[in-house]
Amino acid sequence: MIDGYEKAANEVVPAARVVIAKQLKERYNLTEANIARILGVAQAAVSKYLNDEYSAVVDNASKKIDAATIDAHIGAIAKGSKPALKSCICSICNSMNSFGCKFSYVEGSVQGR
């Protein structure tokens, strides 16, 4: 059985990156290199995100992401704000999981330490 943290790492976080990458490209016309820098992933990963080359599990998870969560953070993320990115991903993960994460990122500090 997959625990919540494993699901978050293998499904939710990659799905969040897909949706965020697509929004950064569509709304801000950022390059793959800039998106990769913001997300902290390789440019090849961003290329796959933008070209819908990811697993069915990630695709399914990305369809469950609330657009309002992305909208609330995307401007700051586009400017390269790491706290905004972490907060957005944690908000998405918490909305999709109920495993009681002890590492939720809230307003610049990690909870549960």
C-alpha cells in the first residue's frame, strides 16, 4: 500500500509541476529554461510537461488540481518566488491528500519541525 508521502512525491508534486509549468508558459510566455529554473527541475522535464509526456497517474492527478490554488500563487511563482512555489505545491498536496502532512509549507516556514 502506498502511504501519503509516497503518493505526494510520485503523483501530486509532479502533477502540480505540470500544471504550474503550463500556466507559466501560457500566461507569461516563459522559456523552458526559465520554467525549469523556477521549478527546480531539468529543462527536459519541463519539455515533457509542456508536451504532455508524463505518466497516466500524473495526468490523472493533474486533472484534480484546483485552478484557484494555482491562480493565487502564479504571479509570485513567475517572479521566481520559492516560498510561493512551495506554498502552492503544499496547498495542492493538502487539498488532494488527507494523510496529515507534518511538513506543510506555510508562510515561509516549514510546519512540524
